[in-house]
Amino acid sequence: MNLRARPDPGTSAELVPPCALSGLWAVRHGQSTANVAFTEAEESGSTAPVAGRDRDVPLSARGIAQARALGDWLAGQEPGAGPDLVLCSPYTRARQTWEAMAERSAELGGPRLDVLVDERLRDREMGVFELHPPAALAARAPREAARRALLGEWCYRPPGGEAFTDVAVRVGQLVRDLDRAAPGRRVLVIAHDGIVIALRHVLTGIGAAPPQELPPVPNASVSHWTGDGHRLRPATWGDTAHLSSLDRTEE
């Protein structure tokens, strides 16, 4: 019997899955009204949830401005080098990001791209804690907060919701489908921070260790993987250079 030697624990043993895309960009939506409410809750100590459904949360005024700045970025891509297909989350804040982005890009003579909305790009579902600010868990359900701390953010699944491990499963399925359905395409994903984090994990390969700490994904940031027709390789993470002019106008 042939037995493969176990890899040295100190070496990388990931098996990177094939992916025939020519490029992949992942954009987190612009600032949402819930992002603003959570920041205000953190400052005030409030644990009150945001009203409504998570999928209906819209962009803030700043989020719309960020999305238009993303339109400048899109219009500035070299012909034949930037995205040629868009996949968007069904959530309002993601769709508004793409709409404002596309409108601004068109104003500047940028490309008009085909758009597909895919349910697998929805944000991480938080179950009974949907739209609750982070402090609410410790205040309202201390035992659940302790369980979250014990498991870590990557593995914690709120009651009725998803862990990041669950998000990674559906994102991995989407990547496999893209490999078969869109070989050679350059795909732009408009979604959420959890989706971008899950993409990074999936594209690192089979056997990739889960992150000890979740990497930050700023609003309206762009993360990029380059492709050679066989696999995708990381190029940039959480880039916000296109927002610099917007930030200067607010100083």
C-alpha cells in the first residue's frame, strides 16, 4: 500500500483549486445606514436593534458617494483588463452600490457590464441577532456571548444564523460554478465583508487554516485576484485608494 507522507506542520499544504477566471475583484458595499447606527451604538452604549430586515438596509449618503467613487475606479480600468461581468448580492445596499457605481462609470464613458444577482452572495445571516449592534449580545444574552468568545468568530453560529464556515461553503460552491460557467471572464463581485473574507479563504485552497482574526474589509474597498486561466492569485486586499479624493473633501 502506498501511503503519502504527512506534510510537515511547519509547511503550507494547501491544495489550490483550479479556477479558469481571468480575474476576480470583490467589492464591499458602501457605508450603510446600519453601519452608521452600529457606530453610534458603540459610542452611546445602546443595544437596541436597527429596525427592519437586514436585506433591506440601504446605503447612507456617504455610502452613495463611496459607490460613485467606485464608478471612477471602474471607468479608469484599461480596456480588456477590467471586469466584464458583475455578480451582485441581492441585498439593497449591495445593489445600490452597483447602481451608483455603474451610473458614474457610464458618465465617464466606462464599460456597460452584464449583471447577475446571486443569493449565495447575501451577507452572513445573524439569526435572532439580526441587525443587533455588537454590544447587544453581551448585554442581552451573556451565555451566548461567552459561547461566541469560546468558539471564535470564524466558527460561531448565532441561533438561527450562520457561521463564517457556512458562508465559506456557499461561496466555494459559487466559485466552482464560475469556473465552469465563466472561463476566461473577468468577474466583479459586489457584496459584503463576510463574502470577501470567505472568498479569500476559499481561494487560498483546500487545507487552508481559518483566520485567527478576521481581516478588515473597509466599506467600498476593492480586493483583487489575478488569473492565468488555471488559478487565481491574490493581488490586492481591501484597497481604498479610489476613496482618497472623497476623504479629502470631508476634511
